Amino acid sequence: MFNILKEILHQKKRLTLLKDAQKKTIPAGFYYPISGEELLKSSCREIMINKLFSISDLTKDLFIDFYLQPIKTLTELVQILPASSEGEYSNEGGLIDATLNMVITSLKLSKREMLPLDMSSEDRSDQNSFWSLVVFYSSLCQLIPLINQFEGEYESGNTWSPGLVIPNHPYRFRFNSKRMNAAYMLSKTSFITSRLIPFKAIEWLTVQPETIQFLLPMLSGSSNPNHEINQILKEAMTLSNLDHFIKPIDFYEKNHQNIGLATSSFSQHLIVDTVNSDICPDATIELKSLIQPSPLVNSADTELLLSLLEK
């Protein structure tokens, strides 16, 4: 028994050394793919996950399936992409930081409104967890069109398509120098969105048909702009300092030359001001009251949630 255990530990050590050796041989400007669990383990992101759990009104199992798994999937698809070439979210990982800020702010605002507004307070209370999930998916997908800014490349020279493929080799990225039409970007955005929302969640939401009737048009970009959820998303954009991303398709078309041609080199020259992953306390000064750790959930809960995803 001791020999078997010793051999297992020896094999794990060899695998660790091999992975470390692979990381050390990556050329400058390339990044080694990181799992969603690791990318979400910064202290600020753990605070966000805790906050989401506390306001989701779901059990841990449902929270993992409906909230945490989609976040993990999106995180793995975009890795450390920034949200823009300059400004608050231009750091490595800025796209995920911006998305988490957007999500937590939207959910906080929705709790204030108690959706849907045209129902009695009793009915709204009964449907709260359903509509919170609709707000979550709607806000989670708001910044997905920004992925279209980027093109990626593996160390081998093969193409990596950010948002479409989880990288499995060292990669680098740059702002796209090719002009893409809105139809392609909308199609790509819809495809990425479809990967994030679990079928089990759709099935769960159909218990309240009104939620699906809003969510599906929202995800396809054709929802009523005057709907209360769209108003919440717009306000969340402002509070998260993302106003200029409210209409990302128009933003691309009108400002393509400023974004797409901002650099012709790959990622080693893209990030001038590299910031570590714990940027949230500085990046969300106006949202401090929204992202404090919940007294109902501690770091052990976060570790448990993340560890369950690894299985």
C-alpha cells in the first residue's frame, strides 16, 4: 500500500514538473491556458461569486449549475482578454472583471425593483428567483460582442478563435485588424451565448413562461428596449463605467479603425499597463457597497463551489 501511494505521489510530481517545464518554454507574449477554477480564484472574484450566491436565492447545487458553471465556461473561453484597448478594463482579464461587475450590479438593481413590476408583491416574491436568473443571463451576455474585437493565435501558428474555442495550447491575441460586418458578429455572439445557458436552466424557467418569453428575444438582440430589465441593464452599464459598450455592434462599426487597428502586434505589446487579477477594489469604487462579502457565505463555501466544478 505504501509503495502504491509513493508511486502515485511520484507520478503527480513528474506531471507537475512537466507542466512547469512547459510553462517555462513558452515564448514571450504567449499565455498558457488557465482553467476557469484558477481564473476565478482571485480575492475580488471570490467576493463576487459569494455575493452572487447570497442573492441568487438558490441551493448550492442549483447555483453551481445555473450561475457558476456559465461563468466558468465564459471565463475559459475568453481567458485573460481585456474589455477594451484603453481605460478601466484594459488590463489582462478585464473582460471577465467587467462582466462580473455588470452581473453583480444588475442583480443588485433587480432586487431593488422586485421584478416583474406589473404583478402583485406576493406574486413577485414567489417568482423572484426565476426573474433573478433571467437578469443574470441577460447581464452575463451583455459584453459578449466585445469578444469580436480579438483574433488569436497558438504558438504553432494555428488560429485560436476567442470565445468559440477554449484554448488548449499556449496562445496570444491582438485586436482584430479585419473589419467584420454586424451580421457575423451577431451570429457569433448568439452562438457563444447558446453555449453558456444550460438546458436544465431553460427547462427550469419554463415553469414561469413569462421569463422565457423575455429571455430568448433578449439573447437574440430583439427584446423590447423599454422592458424593465433592459432599463436595469442600462443603469448597470452606467454604474459599472461601461456606458460606451451599451451598443457594442454600433460601437464596432463606428469606431473600428480606433479599435481594430490600435495595434498590429500580438499580446506582448497589447497590454501596456499590466495589472494583477485583483483589480476590482480599485476598478469599482462606486460599487463598494455592492461587492462586500456576504455574511451568509464564507471563503470555505467559495472553495467548495469551485472544487465541485473540478469534479
